[in-house]
Amino acid sequence: MWACLAQHRLPHTFPCSLSPHPSKGWQSNGKSCCCMQFSVSSDDNSEFWLSPDESPLNARLLVYVGRLGTEWTAPGEFSKFRSQSSKSVHLISSRRYYFEILHKQDDKGSDHVEVGWRPFLPGLKYEVIDSAYISLYTDESSLKMNSVDHIPQTLASHIQGGSTMQHGADMLKPDPRDTFYTPMIDPARLENVLPACLYSPTYVVKDFPIARYQGLQFVYLSFVYPNDFTRLTHMERENKYFLEEEEVVDPEDEAEIVGTQSPKKPSHPSQSSHTSKPSHQRSRPGPTPAGREVEEEEEEEEEDEEEEAGEVEARPGWAEESINWQRTFSVNPMDFELLRSDWNDLRCNVSGNLQLAESEVVDVLAQYMEKLNERNGGIYTLLRIINVEKRRDSARGNRYLVELELMERGRSVVRLSEYIYLLLHRSRLGEESLENTDSPLLCQPVMLQWRRDVMVHFVVPVKNQARWVQQFISDMENLHRQTKDDNFSIIIVDFESEDMDVEQALRESTVPRYEYLRREGNFERSAGLQIGVDTIEDSHSIVFLCDLHIHFPLNILESIRKHCVEGRLAFAPIVMRLGCGSSPQEPDGYWEVNGFGLFGIYKSDFDKIGGMNTEEFKDRWGGEDWELLDRVLQNGLEVERLRLRNFFHYYHSKRGMWNAQNKKTPKG
């Protein structure tokens, strides 16, 4: 709820101590104990937490403005909501009391927050608590922006947060893909299971002239089984790209409206039925990434006007038809997936990964398991289908990534994760057979194996984003702690950050490997990425061009490795952009279908295509990812494009990014 203020688990609260003093005019009848009433006013939401003593651990929520995000008050308006004002609070003069204020502001309008108090007597007005009654809990003037250890972990601002209601997004529900850490099958068991075959898909555009930014048209989506629930069903109200039912008009009602004769009624009321045919409509496209934004003005007002225009008022004298409880309705079966293709749709940003038909999966895996057991003496039993991904090529054949959980000899459980190829029947000339008398050949594609232990380098350029840098480092520490995977490193290229010591933060972290590079001058994303990649000595390792404001799923390392094959595949996972106030626990937002800035590729392939375009994209960004994509495709690489579960881009303020000059407030 407080994500905009708390910077997503980096508390931006102001913990202080409150010292009521009898000389300030609120002493009650000369006694050292008095009864006070508190109130908070804010735009938008806020909470005021107060402890009965100096201990932060005893702080409890006293008053607040709103729970849903839509509540607000005018400055100094202390009586709009019942929740704003407290009951009587007993305070003792000259004693210190710990308090916290949490404040959340959306991306619209201005903001303010005030805490007022008054003696608990009728007719008295609230006065804003000013600096005369406040002392700092910690003097932060000498601390860097990434220093947050001094902030006490209370019920109000605890890093883990309190108990919240379960969000409705299906993607949050557990999925075996997220934590599939079963030991791998012995690679020797997979040798010669399938015959080898050449892998040369027809959609590869090597040496094909591509106009600037037209590589997007040559990227295709993969099909997934089982359903990974990446479709953002909870966001379809905001983006009505999906199915909308046509209005069903009763023939009799239609006759009354247009003045025609009613059709003859069926002889039996119970046989009366109407069919509703859903239609597939594409509404206005969703948001686009930074640098390519198209403002959508007054959308809500237009929708309201359309709704008002569509209302039909009842005319005087019309008889209301009685309800016929025996009349039924039927609808034609509707499967949205049947209407989709593997074309890279850049307009619909709430649809999920394409769904692969179960019958096709069963058929392919039945053939593969038969071959696997034939080669290994029947020692394997299929326990679970964890994940199957298909890249379609109707001219030559389909590529599958199969991930299975197997029982070996009835004793141990192992995992299998391999690329296989369903090659269509071919004539001797290499043309597709017109008769198709032979069944397709299931084979092992040559030079299409992913490496389980290859090093992954996260390259991130930064400047003056201290708390986000600290969050990124903390996330990488957690990734290492949870997965025990040592085969990754982070490379941070720092453009003279002044708000934190990035190198010291890396030195004190528990990440397995890191590289700190400092560069003078203005922030340049393309140059920063290129500098980071140039420091990597092993050309047979994977480079992941990264952004700072990212939440990574625990399977990110394996996802990158599985979808990067040297000389063959690069990986551009689709990230979900969170809206203001949203978090990984409450993921409201949209899929960034236009952006290719998060990109995984082997360093040898990155060097081969010429790296980043540092000449054209110097102190600007927005387009360098599309330009890189053009060259990747022209060099014969496929780009794997999938929506990645629990892969989020945090909403963040643009203040201070990256070369913006902060205007200092004059003293006086």
C-alpha cells in the first residue's frame, strides 16, 4: 500500500521522538499528565503510528487517511474521515514518545501530510505539531542515501510488511516452474536417444536487409504448456483488448424497437433459447515504454460519455415483459487462444504467453519417453510435465524445450530439460513433401544444447540512484542465498554517483562476484553497457543487459541459461511494468511488449554483432534496444520472447534521473 513512498521495502519514513513540554501551553490543570487528541491530514493516504514510550517496537497505528488509495484531504482538513482522529491519548510532560508517519502519493496531483494535536477538550482546534516538539531519532545529515540500517524495523515500516489480503492475480499462485530445483539427469543417459538432425528454421533472417527498427516484425512468440497464467486477467478492466460480448437483442424486443412484425413464438416456452456469440475486439493499444510514450488523454471521460450516450430511457406506455423462467440461453464455445498467433503483437499488453495444445504435448512426449526408455532399459517413469515450450516453423518443423520430472529406477527423482525437434517429412530436394505419407521425425537438433553452469553477468549502468542500487544488490544477495548458485556476477558501471559509495556497498555484500567500474561524465546507457561487457574475459559466458529497477524471480538464472545458446539463441524476456503503488505482492500493471532493453546473449555473439551503438545513442535512451535487436536478427540469431512469471519493473519517480540537475533551495 505504501510502495510509492517506501521505495519497495526501502523505508522512507521519518522516525522521530515527540517530547511534550508543559511550558508550551498544553499543560492540563498544572498536572504532568495530560490527555491529547491526534489527527492526520494528507493527499493521498497516510498513517500515524505512536508508541507509548521511546521504544519503536511498541508503536501502534493511531490514525490514518484511507485504505484503498482513493481517499485524500485538503491541507489542514482534520475531520473529513472518522479514521483521522484518535481517542484520548495520555501523555506525560518531558517524556519522549516514538512515532512514525507513512505517506503515499499516487502519480497525479500534489501531495501534503500534516499531523495535528489538541487537548482533549471540546471546541479546541488542531494545531500542527512543529519542530519545537520534535527531535530526530537519528541524524541522517552525514549518511549516504543508501544507508537504511538505522531505520528501526517496526510494525509500520518492517521490511517484510504486514499481513495483507491475497491479490487476485493468478500469476501469484505457486507454479512448479518457479522452484524446480530437482537434480539433473545424467547427461550420458540422453546420448543417442534421438537421431541427430540439422536445425535451420525458415524464420531466421540472416543477412536479410532490415530497415531501422523493423526487427520487431521478425520476432515470434513461443507456445507454453501447461498454462503459466501470465494472462493479466485482473487488468482487463483497464485494458479492454480481450473478448467483449456483442449485445444480444431479443427478436421480439428488436421488433418493438424498429416497428416490424414479431416472429412467430415457439410452441413450447421451454424450447425458447437465444445464442450469444462473443466477438474478438481489439481496443486502443496499451502504454508504451519510456521514450515512445503516447499520451492517452481523457480516456475515462470518453468512456463515461460513451456509456451515457448508450443509455436508452424507457418510453411512457411501454409494457414491461414478464419474466419467463423456462427460457434458456446458450453460448458458442469460446477459446481466446484459437484467435491468437505467434506474431509479436505490440498492442495487447495484458495477454499472457501463447498456450500449447495438450494433445500435441502428449503426443510428442509419448514418443520421447518411448525413445528414452528404449535407450536406457526402461528405467524412467514420467512423474510431471513441468514445462514445454514450442517455437513453430510450419515449413520445416517445430522446436520444443521439454522439462520433465522423472522417476529413475523407482528410487530417485531427476529432472530433464532438453531441446528436441520435430522435423517434417522432406523429399531429397529439401522441399516439403506434398504427400506427407511419412510421420514427422523426432530428432535431436545439432548445436542446440543449453549449458547448465555457464556464467551469467548482469551489467547495470547507474548514476545517483542510491536506494535502487542498494535494492538491486540486496536482490542479488537474496538470489544467491536462495538458489546457492555461484555462477553469476554483477557488473555496475557508475557514472560518478554522489549519493552513495557503490564500491563499498558491493564490497560489503555477499554476492558471489562483482565488478565495479567508475566512469566520468554524464550518464550514457549504451556506453555504460558496452564498458561493462568489455571487462568480461570469457567470451563463452552470457551477458544480461539489465535495468536497475527490476524484481527478479528466483528462476531468472536458469531462464536466461535455457534460452541463450551460443551462435543460435538470444533471450529477451518480457517484463511486467508495475503501476504506481503496486508491488510484486500486488502486481497491477501491464506487460512491456515493446521493450527489448532486458536482453540476454552470449558475449561472443554480442561482440560479433558489434555491441552497443555508442555513437548514435550517447546521452539519450529509447531506441537503442530496437537498434540492437535489428543487428542481432541480421546476424542469424533467434530471439526468444516469453513473458516471465514474477519478473517485474518497479514503478519509480523520474526525479534525479539520470543527468537531471537538482535545483537547490536558496538559504535565507
